[in-house]
Amino acid sequence: MENIGALAILLAFCFAVYAIIGSLVGKWAKRPFLALSAQRAVYSVWALLTSAVGILLYSLIKGDYRMAYVWATSNHTMELQYKVAAWWGGQEGSLLLWSWLLATYSAIIVFQNRRKFRDMMPYVVGVLMFTQTFFLILNGFVASPFKMIAAGRGIVDIGDGQGLNPLLQYWTMVIHPPMLYLGYVGFIAPFAFAIASLATKQPGDEWIKTTRRWTLVTWMFQTTGVLLGMGWAYAVLGWGGYWGWDPVENASLLPWITATAFLHSVMMQEKKGMMKVWNMVLVSSTFFLCIFGTFLTRSGVVQSVHAFSEGPIGKYFVGFLAIGITLTVYLILSRLEYLKSESQMESVLSRESSFMFNNLILLAGCFAVLWGTLFPVITEAIMGEKISVDKPFFNRVNIPIGMFLLLLTGVGPLIAWRRSSFESLKRAFMWPALSGLFVSAALFAAGIRSFYALMSFGLCAFVLITVAIEFFKGARAISGKSGKNLLVSMFELTHRNTRRYGGYLVHVGIVILFVGFTGAAFNQDTTVELPQGGSMTLGAYTLKVVGFEEGENENYSWGRPKIAVTKYGEELPMMMPEQRFYFASQTPTHEIALRRRLNEDLYINYAGPGTNNSNVILQVYVNPLVSWVWIGYWVVLFGTIICLIPSKTKLVFPRTEVVGMTSKHAGKPAQVGTNENES
Amino acid sequence: MLLAAAILLIAVTVLFTFSIRDKDMPAPEPLSPTRHLDERRAAIYENLRDLQFEYRVGKLSDADYQQTKVGLQKELAGVLAEIEKVSSGAPPTPVKVETPKVTPGTVCPHCSATFPQPLKFCGECGKEMS
């Protein structure tokens, strides 16, 4: 069985190499047969990798512990969903997941565009399969999941495996890595189209629409993956937070930031033919940051709770990045003439300039995170000693950047495209700015003294009012014309321009996320050792240890103190944080007890027995507003889905006329105009 | 059994990839020489639509609206002329844009909107034209 898996990977490698050669030679030598067979080779790669994945999953579920990967990541006591999750629980399996997702994306892209972009598709296939070949080299020759455990000349069957890392035996880990990988891998689609457009010097912007849609889909997956990772960190690691500026967390954030910048600046290319070089740089950076993130996780260059053990694969990633970046830079530089802007910025007071600021700020954030992440590597290279920057560095740099971005989230929609006068800006800004100031002043009066918290809440109010006014004014314009009520008009408004109003909903989600992040300014925590019957107080909560339970099943043993909780004297349900000890891996883990509310979370971690064995050590956290982080995500997701729905547009141009016309047609006014429905 | 499975895997994928018949070849993609101009035209229409909408919701002053609208319309006229030239096979030439003569009652004194025939009230802002 395992031989068939290894053969499938080897064959997939051969087909991927053929697809590169076939598509490019087919294009250059004008042999459509070769180009078509190269596209079919893409489907074959997918089918072969699907077979390999099927075999690996079967081995994990059935428990074929002769295979080194199965032995290292699975055991007979694990539940089915964790046996499936073991696919990406180790280095070899997760690289196979990367490869399989890439093959799946490639097959979808080829199928979707089988009758379109005939000129570009050979290059798209070339880029996709070049990357696929790289990962297949890793799957087949460097980190094969089908290696067997051998003693001497014979294969050894070990009765049971070590099992999945207990930290990964949590429900979000079943979906967090696939989601994050769907994001990471998916960014190859916009990159492949961008490179193909450069190679063929595509006239027009049709390809950029395809690129934008793919970026939006993969951005959605990446957002989901990052948020699920935050949920996992919050619930499993037991330190009371959801984001620790860990190198691997940062690695997932970097391409998200550049993709966000691209999703904004691409509008300028679509509308005005501007920022073409910049967009190429963003698309390429996003893709290479994804590869870089994968490299960080797997090479052992940085220490992280997420990192896989140090292996030999780092140098392969460095090689791929070096070749890929060199070719991309060369291609961009050789096509600068083709990438020339078609128009200029007309005014500083315009939507275009707000997008440019947004891009600069996002880039500054990206650079700050990258710098902090690579600082240990840089210091080791220069000084021979690894110096890590910690959470306060990241917070100090990124909080002001975040504030500025939040401000621009509100400013952008208020400014018109091309130009705005100071007077109209004053009118547009008045209510949102007053609301923001009012919220900040009210919170100050209520006793809040944290500068950034006051600023953040004020800006959140500013953005929310901005978006509300946008929806209200738009709906009122439709309502005034159609006679429909405001709610129906608002729905109609969104349906007419899903991209714009879906985008506004995403902004609302981001605001809600910021509300949640700002709550961290008021976090309280303490660590105490309590005897049976002992109690402690944190904030409004009083906790009393009233008992202790322990037991075991075949996978792990567990112990949990019973904690009676009161808030302002009112009794709340009993909370029981748990410590587990997994037998197979000899590893302890913590299952926190969490009371979630919209205003604050009470988070209790049982760190273990105290000096006296009957004592318990508790880490207690009161985290305000954390629930808004998760709510914000759902709003972001909803807004993104709205953006992906096609707009309802009827192009009717009955009224507006061209005021200037060619000399040939002078005196014969051409009827052109704007969509009446939109007005 | 193992050998048979391996042979089957190889045979199926090789056959699928390379057994291409004439009828499998895709029909040539219809190529329009004006495709990129058509896309540009659609983008300008969309910009005009956005502009009108932003004006209606009060994001633009009358003067900004008129100035931007005229700019976009001139751009559109250029693209339309270019499309016609490309369609008729003539080599594309730079487009001369002329502004039509203004006759009384056709330009709004309040918002500068222009109309082909004299009007009593402005079709854009609703104010008196005189």
C-alpha cells in the first residue's frame, strides 16, 4: 500500500515536470496539443496526489504503525477526527497537505479557464506546476510520509504509535491548518495570473478581475485560519491570551497584510489603470511571504510553539525563494514599460490618496512584523547570538500603526474618487468625527485613562458612524426614487454594488475586532496557590476551591479542581479547569475553564498541584471584550461573502452625454451615460 | 496485486494525459482587437456611475462633480473614437477632443450641467436655468 503512495507521488512529480515543459513549449512552438496535454497533466497530478492522500489517511485511521509517519502522529486511542488531523500534525503529512491543496487549486484554475485566457494559461500552468514540482521534490525525496520503520533489513511493526501532539488534540486544530493552508496555497492563483500577464504583456484588465476574486477567496481562508489559530491559542495554551507575536503567528499575518493592501490598491488599477507595478509587487510579495512562512515553520530558524522539528528542508525553501524572487524581479523590471500608469493622481483629497496611505501603513506594519520576527536570525548572523524581541516591542510599534489604519478605514469611504473639495469633506466628516470625540470624551469621563484605549474606541465609533451614514444615504437615495422602505432599499443598495457594501461590512467587522483587541488594555491576571477551601478575588470575581476530581482513560489521566465562583456575591456555575497527562507522548496539557460573556471572559487555568500536594496552582485572568474578537470575525466573513456575490447591475445609459467628441463626429452627439439604477 | 495496482495507476494517468483526439482540441478563442478598449470603456462607464451616485449622496460639491464628469466624458469620447478607428482598420491616431459651443439655456448656472436643448429647470440640480 505504502509503495503505491510513494509511486503516486513520484508519478505526480513526473507529470508536474511534463506540465511545465509541455505548456511552455506548446506556447512557444505553437503546438496546442502540447498545451492541452499539459493541462491534462495538471488533472493527473491532482488525481495521483489524491490517491497518495487517500492511502495516508487510510493508514492513519487503520493504524499501520509500520509507517514512520503514522507511528509518530497517531495511536489507537485517538478519536477519529484527530486521526484525520494527524495528516497535518507532522512535517511530512503537512507538506503533503500543501502539495495536495496546490494540486486542487491548480486543477480548479485550469478547469475554470479551459476556454478563457488561452494566451496566458500556458504560463499560469507553468507557474503552478513549477511550485508543485518544488513541493513534490520535498514529498518524494526529502520528507516522504511513506517511509517505513526498519530494523536491519526488515520492516518492523510496532504495536502502537506515539500519537498526535496533545496540544493539537483540540477541535480547532481539525480545521485551523487546512483553512490557513487554503489561504497560504491559494495566493499562488493571483501570483500565477500576474506572472502570466507580465509574460504575455496582456492588454486590458480582464485578468486582474480574476486575480482579485482569487485573492479575495484566499484572503477569506487566510483570515479564517488566523482567527481559528487565535481561538486555539486562547483555549489550549493556557496563558490567557490569543496572540503572542510568535514567529509562526507573524508568518501567517505577513501575507494577510500584503493581500489586504493588494485588495485595496487593485481598485486603483481597475478604475484608473494606476499602481500597476505596485500591484505586481504586492501580489508577488504575498505569494513569497506564504512560502517564507512555510519555511519559517519548518526550517527551525526560529523557535515557536507551532514549529516542526528542525529538518534539512530549510535549504530547499531558500533555494526556491531565491530562484522565484530573482525571476519575478527580472520579469517586473523587464516589463516596466508595459506597467506604466494610464493616469495620474488628480488631487491629494481623493479616495486614491487614502488608498495610497492605507498601502503605506500596511506596508509599514508588514515591515515591523517582519523585522521583529527575523531579529533573532539577523542578530545571530551579525553578532553570533540570538536576540529575540518580545511582545512589548510588537505592541509598541503595531498599536500606533493599527490606530492609523483604523482611522483610514473610516476616512476612505468619506472621500470621493478623483477629487473632493475641502467643503464637502468638512460636511462628510462632521458627524463621524463628532461621534468619535463624544465616545472618547464619555469614556474619559467614566474613568478610562489609557490613551490608546480612548483613541481606539473613539476611532471605532468614527468608522461605525461613517459606514452607517454610507448605508443610510445610499438607501435613502434608492428609497426616494423607488418608494421602497429604507431596509429594503439598503438590501437593494448592497445587491447593486456588493463589492463596495460588502467591503464596508468587512470594515465593520474590523472595527468589532479592534473593540475586542482594545479590551486587552484592561486585562487583569493573577497566579495563586490555594489549599482546599481556600479562596481568592480578582476584579469582581471570588473563586473558592471546593473539591478535586481525578481519573483516567486509555489516552490520558486527568485532575481538576472544582471551583465555586461568585461575582459581586452572586453565585455562578462551578468551573473546573483540567490538567491532563497523555500516556503515549508523556506530555501534560491544560484544558482551561472559561466563562464567556460579551463584556468579559473569566479564564481559569489549572497549572498543577502546589507545594503541598493537596494545594492547587491557579492562573486566573479576567479578559474584557474578548468575545468581540470572535464576533468581529463572523462579520468580516459575512462581508467577504457579500463581496464575492456578483452585483446586480443593469447598464442603461439614457441621459448623460459626451461633451467632447472626436472631430470626425463633431455635431453628432454620442449617447453615452451612467447607470440610472445606481442613482 | 501490488504490481497490478501500480500498472493500472500509470496506465490510467498516462492515457488520460496523452490520448487527445482532434475533437478534444479547444475551438480558437474569439479575439476582439478592441477587447482592452471595451474593458476601458466599461471601466469609465462604471466610474461615471460611481460618480453620479457619490454626487447624489452628497460626497461631491457641484463643481467637483461637473469637473470630474467632464473629464470622464472626454476620456470616454477618446476611447470610443479609438474603438471605432480600430474596428474600421485605420491606424489609431491621437484623438482631438473639442468642447461643443454653449447656447443659452443649455448650461446650468448653478451646477454647470449641460443639456442638448434649452431648459427652464436644470435636469441635474433642479434649479432655474436662467
